[in-house]
Amino acid sequence: MKFGIVVFPGSNCDEDAFHAAKDVFGQDAEYLWHKDADLKGADVLILPGGFAHGDYLRTGAMARFSPIMGPVRAFAERGGPVLGICNGFQILLESGLLPGAMLRNRSLKYRCEHVHVRVEQTDTPFTSAAGVGQVLRIPIGHGEGNYFAPPELLEQIEANHQVILRYTDPQGRLDDTWNPNGSVNAIAGLCNDARNVVGMMPHPERACEALLGGVDGRAIFESVVSLVAVR
Amino acid sequence: MIDAQVLERHGLKPDEHERIVQFMGREPNLIELGMFSVMWSEHCSYKSSRVHLKTLPTEGPQVLQGPGENAGAVDIGEGLAAVFKIESHNHPSFIEPYQGAATGVGGIIRDIFTMGARPIALLNSLRFGALDAPGTRRLLEGVVAGIAGYGNSIGIPTVGGEVVFEPSYAGNPLVNVFCLGVAKASAIVKGVASGAGNAVYYVGAKTGRDGIHGATMASAEFDEKSAEKRPAVQVGDPFMEKLLLEACLEVMQTDALVGIQDMGAAGLTCSTAEMGSRGGAGVEIDVALVPQREAGMTPYEIMLSESQERMLLVAKKGREAEVERTFEKWDLHAVKIGHVTSDGMLRVKERGTVVAEIPNRALTDEAPLYRRPMTEPEYLREVQQLDLDALERSADAVTLGRSAEAVAPRSGANVAARGVQPGGSSDQNAVLLALLGSPTIASKLWVYRQYDHMVRTNTINLPGMGAGVVRIKGTDRALAMSVDGNGRYCYLDPYRGAMLAVAEAARNVACAGARPLAATNCLNFGNPERPAIMWQFAQAVAGIGAACRALDVPITGGNVSLYNETDGKAIYPTPTIGVVGLLEHADRVVGRRFQDAGDAIILLGDGRGELGGSEYLKVAHDLVRGVPPALDLEAERALQTLLVRLADERLMRSAHDCSDGGLAVTLAECCFDTNGIGAAASIAAVQVARDAPLNVAAALFGESASRVVVSAVPDEVTRVLERAAAAKVPARVIGQTGGSQLRIAVGGVMAIDQCVDDVERVWSTALERYFAKRVA
């Protein structure tokens, strides 16, 4: 299968996602430059982390206007699997491909560390290889990962089971002291209505090799690799 | 008119002016004078330091590029080179901590990628006044946020560093930043202009009035309108630099480039003069073609502006279109502003009219060289006196009461601080807690959590775990790096202090299992025109040279920062040393933490209970006195070679250098971040004073050099001891890991007995608690 890694000016985890797809999981991978409106036959799209356009206006606010986003939207509407990691998640929110918005971390500081997230739903292309309730230890690195949705929308998101990852303690228990950024309902990852578009703040590509101190991020990649292989 | 006042505003001495006239064969105009003033400034010309720097060892089979280029480079095998350098941004960071630190990071990153290397890791070495002194918090928060803001955005991990608090830096913090990149050894790019007729391109951010030297800015003679002073601190734009980084690396793949250099200090003047001078060529540019941020800029301002994120490059004739296309892709516009000539002159035009014309060499190679007078500082003999028998025992009770209270956590640790912990000496338990909670020793989690230290997915030794280590993708290899310095040691003895800094940085790298390859230095000192400061400088450089020679880590570049003074009071002389080492097998990397219960704890090296300049004297007795620990360079080299061997043979499971706070602090730190693995150790007594408790403290907290605590599975102990014996390194099993207590006996008598969790809480939360407590 072929991963398409979208590269915006200012993306900085593009090479990491590429490395994970290609070198760790042995899949085809190709960079998709934001000015091109061509997905080059990718089976799965990753919007990687970074600071697209410097995040100067608002995280992800400029990136949604890049030419590539038209084909990305069309791909998503056809049911193609799309994963936004960190800045990629923020871009999906700004593009309206996922509901809600990001605020600055409640500490008002950038935070880079390992966190624990509990898998809530496994019926998405990026969590199917995990088990419900499984706790993954994956790093975060962001200053604006404080997920927010107004009460009505939040209710709807919860009712639709769109929350796929939540920040918990190492045992998988909800506990506000283990919520690194103040996200409402401890939301760390989310999918759309159709469940094929997924955004997550933690970086699974940073947790795919034992040498890097953990392999819990593999579940995210293994999910989509096995899914497309079956298809 | 050039008169005494104009010269003074330009920081030029009358004899320097005469020298200029001599080279020019005429009186320079004001633009030319401005260009000389920046190029002949201490910062660009190293006029006070060069005679000393020349004594440093800079060569070795591993060195691909020594000092003189944008950065140094060493061979790391498989056709690759590690390109690295350290630089200071002290003064700007004091004035505007966020932007000062941010642009420091931006500058050092440019130095690395202009060499054709992909930057893959950052380190920093920061020094502030006492944490509770007025202003420190603002500086610390600003500097850390600035480093984070720039490094995180551009996507280069900050994998380690040091943060030190010491009153000497209250009026002059030190912000030293280090960057490392990897390049193909055969494709290192130089900052050189050559080939008459080749196009000179300007690319990156537009030129503004920012960063023009304040003294010259204010000169009404140049332009009445420029009286509106912009801050001398530049503003960083990491997004622009990210685009420049990617575009430049892409252009370099095409071999359409002759040379490239960033516009850092002295901006366009320095980049044109240095590139021309290195290539033995001339450069002709027209300032009217330079992209400008604001209208009405004069040639003087354009030539001296230090606006950030700008590069100068020379393209091969006929290949211009390729270069332009690549920059277009990244929405950057490479603008042709001139060409290379064969006459060796730096010729500046404004719309075709020559406004400045100086031989390149006059600006660079012919800059003045000073052998400044030196005298041993008067304070030295006095502060080196340390009479341990005269230390009043009552004094430590007072000081400790204060420190222990300041660091006491919620739980049982403050019980220990009050001295009722059973087992062990109440005094020593309290001292250990006070040391672990002192801001210099305490965990820097609060700091490095704000840095993205994992981006690029190469970091295999995270911050706080010893040297920073990044693997090199596509190979089995990894690079370890550490920056270290100790201003207090250098204040007490600059020669020995500087040697100790080199030894510690190299030792930290060796503890990770990496063979130290080479070093870079950042020399932070006071005003060199004062003979006592110049003496400190010369002594420190001599110490660095001696240590680098003995440990075979040549200096491949660096930076000198002088005039670090406020109100005539200089900082402690502070050379910081960055050492880079190579691990041939990334998966044999070693960290500081104990791995499991039941492992043997082995001490490599011998302690002599040296307390001079120690953190113990400072924290427990509020004293900065004595001479720093002795250093036997031959023993140090043997120790480091042994460490690399033990790691390569996978015989040690952890290794941690013994430095600030001595063996007791080192053992405690080995237990931290392990989920509470304890340790029981028994260490040798020392005899340094009449007072028995002071002897115990010296054994626990003395900072004798060339010591490392390693752990090994019991089955491997014999082999570790054999290897040590073969290397002639003293080695002794001093205990075993396990349990939930940290217990240390000195000469068979229990001195420390504390629950690891309690001790760890003091250490891990000290900075955070400070920030939670005070809202200033």
C-alpha cells in the first residue's frame, strides 16, 4: 500500500512519518507537496506534525487553503483513510474535516513528553489493531493541543462515539492530573462521522521503534496497513 | 568628517584609524568606516583572543574542517561528517530574553546548514543569577521560551544541555547554543566566493534597520531619519528559516553553488568580505538591489544591518536558473545583487555609483591583533585559601535550615531535613536534600519539557539522561554530545577549571558509550582590556588546549564572547565546551539510570574528598573557596577509553558521571526515573579535616574528577573489573541496586538513609515548586 505524506511549508514531522511508513512498516511512501493537487495514487494520507506556514495566524489556519487540500477533501469524502497528527490534526479541524477547535495548552507552555492514551473506539482505520481500553504510551509535543468543542457539539461527538483516544493515567483511568493540555473530556484523538478521518495530538511515528523508547505507536500504523491489505 | 567623536562612536581606536588609512591609501568615507568598525570589532575579528586561540589543537585524522569556516566538521564513518559549533547570544538575551535566545538558535542553525549539513540536534548551556534573585525568573522563562519557540517550530530537537544558577551571572546571563548536523563528507559546502563573473545572490528575509550597532545607529550624520532607534536585538522568524533551510539543502544537491554564507554578525559586510577573502577574490554588489523592509535605507544601514534569516550565495555561471527555481518552490526569491570579481576588492555600489571600496583582506585577515597585558587577579590567592578546620559547624545549621525549608516537599522529606530520620546522620541527609533541591542540581524537567526533544525520531537518550544521543538513520551509528562548563571552578583556577570542563564534557559522552571525537568552545569572559580578565582568558585557553590534546578532542571551532560585565563587575570566567562522540552501534547506548534491582554498583576512579569550589561548600556553607579538584589527564583518558569499551562489550547497564554534588548526588540520580529502584552503597572514608562530620561530607559530596558510577549484572562484575584493571582505572564494587531506600555508608558507618521516592520528589519538583510558589 502507498502512504501519501502531505508536506506544507513548515511541516517538520513529514520525514518522521515517511520513515515510519517506509522503513519501519515496509510500505510505499511518497511526499505530496502542498502546491500540487495530486495525491499520486496514495491509499492512505498522513497530514504530519509541524508548524505549517509558521502557524503564525492560528495553527492550521493557512494550510487549509493549500491546493492539495481540495484533493485531500475529495479523498476523505470517498472514504479514504486520512490521519492528521498534531499540526495535521489542527489542520483537519481548521478545514472542517473534523469538528471542534484547538486552544493553547492550559499551562500556556509547549509540552513535550510521553503521555498515556486509552483507546476508546476500534472501528476506525487507525485503531482497528488495538483493543478497546488498551493504554498506549506515546509522546506529545505541542503548545496548542487543548481540544475544545462547545457543549452541544461535544455531546454529539460523544454520542456518535467519535472520541477514539483519551488521556488517562498509566492504568487507563481518567484523571485530570494526567491530562497534559486541558482538553475537554480528555480528548486526545477524534474521528469524523464516517470514521475514516482521524486526528490525534500524540505522535505515533515517535513510538514505533524500541530504540526510541517505546513501540506503542505501532498499533496506529498496523491498523491501517492491515486494513488496506485486506481491502 | 571623521573626527575623534565619530571614531569613538564606531568603537575604533586612533591607531586603528591610522591602520585603516594606511590600507586604503586615503581617508575612508563613513560607509567604509562603518564596515571596518564591525569587521574589526572584537566579535568579528577576535583581535584580543586570536593570539591565544592559535595555541589550541585543531588537527587530527578525524577533523575534516577546523576553525575558520561557518562550523567545524569531523569524520563519523560511512562517508558522513558531523558538523557542529557552539555560539553565544548573551547580550541580546539579557536585553530581550525571548528574541535574544531565539535568534541565537537561528544563528547557530544557519551556521550548520550553510556547510551543507542537515541540522539534527540542538543543545544549550544557560547561566543565570540565583533563582530567587529579582529578574532571574523573567530571564529564565523568556530564554527557555525563546529557545523552544525557535527550535520547536523549525523542527530540530533540543536534546540536552545545562542550566546553572549563580549570583555572578545576575547582571549578565549566558546563553550558549550548540547545533549539530550531518552531511556527506564529500559534499561539505564552504563559505567561499570565487570565479570572476559568477553571480552573487541574496536570499531570505528582507533587510531592515534592526540589529545595526546602537552606537553607529544614533549618528545623525548618516541620516536624520535613522535617529529613530530600533532595538539592537533582532527578531527571529523560524518559519522563514525553515524555508531557507530546506531550500538551501535542496540547492546544494545540485552542485550549482560555489559557496554560501549566512548573514549573521556584521550582516552583508561580513558575508561579502569573508567569502571574497576565503576565495581570494573580489565581490561587487549594488545595495539598491538588496530587498529592503523599509524605505529610505542608506548604504550604511544596509551594509551593517543584522536582520535575521538571510543568506548570501554564489552560483556557478550558467546555473542561475536552477538556483532561482529551487528558491521559488519554497516561495523565497533569490535576488542577484552582484558578482564575483578578480581584483580582491569589496566594492559596494548604490545604483551604479561606487559608495565603498575596500580590499577584502583589509577587512578580514588584516584586522588588528592585540597581545593585551595580563596580570594574575588579586582576588585569586585569597579565595584559593580554604581552611576546612575553620568552618564553623553552627554556620551550616543556619544555611541548611534555610535551604532545607526552601526545598522541603509535602511528605516525609522535611522530616529528614529537620533531622529526625532514623538511620544515617541527620546532617548528611539534610545536606543531600538541600543539594538535590538546589536549582543547579535539581531536575531540569520544567525546562526541557518545553523543548521538542523527539522530533526527527532520532533521540535515543532523552534530556536528563546524560549526554544527548541521536542515531543516524540509514546507519547503525549514533552521535553523543554534551556541553559543560563550571564558572566557579574557573573563577578559582581558570586553567584547571577549563581542563575540568573539557574532561567533563568528554566524560559525559563516553558515559553514553561514545568515543569522543572533537570539541567546540564558547569562551565567555569579561572585559579583555583589563589585565586580570585577559589573564583568566589566557589561562583558560591554555587549560582547554592541554585537556583537548591529552584527550584527543581537537577544537574545530567556536566563539568568543567578551565584555560580559555589568557595572564593571565581570561574570565568572566561563568557558563552555561541547564535545561530540561516536557510537558505532546505536543500540549499545548507555544512560544514567539503574536498570534493575540486584545489579552491582561499581565506582570507577578514586575520590579524594576534594571540596574546593564544590556545590556542597556553596549550599551548606555559602562559600566559594578553595581550588577545584585535581585532574590527571592520563587517568581521565584511560577512564574514558574504558567506558567506551564497557559499552561496546555491553558490560555496563548504566553509567553516570560524578560531578556537581559528588558521589552521593550521583548515586541518588542513578536511582531517579527508575520507578523507585533503590541502592545500598558503602564508600571509603576520607581524611580532609579534623571535624569528623566534615570528613563524612567530603566523602559524600566531594567533587573529585574522573569518577563514574556504573552498574552491571552480577555475572559481569568480574569482567568489568578485569577491563578496568587492564586500563589501569581504579574500580571497586561499592554496593548493589534494589529496595526502596537510598543508603550510603561512609567508612562502614551509615550516613545517608532515605526513601528514594521522597528524595526524588525534592529533586524532580524543585524548579516547578519554585514557579508555583512565586508569582512575580
